[in-house]
Amino acid sequence: MSDNWLFEHVRRTSRNRIVLAACIAAAALALLAYNAKYLRSVYRGPAEVDASTLAAAPSPKSLPRAWVRVHVDSLKDTGIEEISVRKKRGVERSRSVSARYFAAPIGDRLLIVKVRGNEAPSNDLVGEVVELESGVSGSLFSGTNGERLKAMILPLELDTHDYGDDARILWWLAGLALAGAAMYAWIAQSRRADPLRHPVLTRATKWGGVDEVAQWVKQEQGQAQPVGDWKLSKHFMLRSAALAFDLHNMDELLWAYALVTKKKVYYVIPAGQTHSLVLKWGDASIKVQTKEAVVLAALQHIVEHQPWVAIGWSKETEQLFNKRGNGFASHIAKAKKQWMMSQATA
């Protein structure tokens, strides 16, 4: 049982998935660690500062915390606005005012305050202290009184955007990543400990003893032909990748056809085409994109080894296959029985 060929593949795939889950969890924790200072600042809330502290700060980095709460005596509209332009396919559709800029007197200097939305700001401001935007300074200091204004205005700007918005996104991303990784690893570990929990082996037990099926599949792999990331042998369709393991019994196949997809740019300009092999069972369906010659060779292989399978696409075949009930499967089963009887008679 321990050297079962299918068990080995299930355990290998499960181990790789556990490693991937660990990498995802490590990346999520690293993301939180990288933003730890910002997250701690959001958790602690805005720091209470007075206007003189801002006036004395040469840059935002000189402040203990970037998110602050400050009271100013008044706010004066500078007339500068931030305009958001919405475009579709390079054509402007609309524009709106996304922010306005005010000046708050602090001693003998002015602090630029960026206010989001259209609501009038209050004198109790909460926001992030950042460097003065180049576009704002360019607008303010471009006139004849530019140098005089430059001496009056602080090199800081108070942006009243929602400082904790990015923190909520970070927590959600990290939380979902950790929860997903934990679930992914738990499923992989359960299959690694007991390979019979894997859907492939659950399906394989219907074809005979697990050890016999494993030996059967292994023996056929030497003559299997590659079809994309799958291998097609006389009785099986197998995919064994780093993170995926799947197996289907070709003797249970109902329908096979080639699918050609034509690509167009802007719905008009031809941009080539792709070829795919589509295989459909009663409880499963796979689509493998590969070269045209490989698709045709695979269909020829199926015709030779499973001649009872419906080959080729037609609207009538699709309607019959999608129709409720087992009419299509019964038709294929009957064709298979007749073929086997004819072989026995011969």
C-alpha cells in the first residue's frame, strides 16, 4: 500500500500545496510586518498636536506620527481645486472636483489643508501630514508674489483623507490570505495523511482495487502521448503537475471534439485562433488547449481505442448531451456494448 503509484502522486501534490500555503501565509505576515508602523498608528488613532508643533516641523518625518488632530482658528479658500477626469477609451466622459485646498493661519505662516469632497471643513482638522504637493506649490508660487508666498507657507500639507482606509484593506487582504492558506493546507494535509480522501482516488475505487488501478495506470504511462499538460494513454487521461493531480477513465468517456476559437481585436480584426481538445464524461469535463496536430492525434487515438465514443461537435449532439436524464449516456453505453459483443464474436 505504501508504494502505491497513485498514493505517491497524491502525497507529492499535497506536500507542494502545503509548501505553497506556507509561502502565502509568510507573504501575508511579511506584508503586515512591512506596514507595522502604519498599522500601529491607525490603531492608536490621530495624535493631538498644537499648531505651533506643525509650524516648527521642517518636514513630515520630523513629527512623531503622521496622523494628527489639530485645531486652527480659521480656514481660507485658496481657489485651487483637484479635478478628477473620467475617460473611456481615451475620450473624456466627465469631470468633477475631488478636493479643494484651504490655507490655515498658524502664527505668521500658513498651512495648506487638502479637503476631500464638497463639505465645508471645520476648524478641528484630522488628517495626514505630508509634503506640500508640487502641483499646489507650482500654482501658488508662479505669480509675481511667488517668493513672498513661499516664505509664508509651510512646507507641509494636511490631507484630510481617511487615513485608516488602507489599513482596513491590508487587514482584509492579510486575513483572507491567512484563512485561505490555512484551509488550503488543512485539505492538503488530510489528503497527504490519507490519499484515499483525494477525489481522484475516490473516483478510481469505482474502477477496481486501488493497487490494481495504480499499477494499470503506471504501466500505460510509457506509451502515453502528451496532450497539453495531460497524458493520454489507452485507458486513462492523466495530469500530474506540481500542484494538480487528476485522472479520468477513457472507457467512461461519452463525447470528444475539437474546439477552434478565433480571436479578434476590437471584434473585427482577426488575431489568430486557438485549438482545444474537449472531453466530456457524465460527471466531469476537461478542455485542453494545444496544437491542432495534437488535438487531431488525440481524437484519432480515441477513435482507435474507444470507438463507441461520440466524436465531433454538432448542435444536435450538444442538445442531447445537455438534456436532462441519462439518454446520452445510455446511447453511448449501448454502442459500447454492441462493439464489445462484435469483438467477442470476431
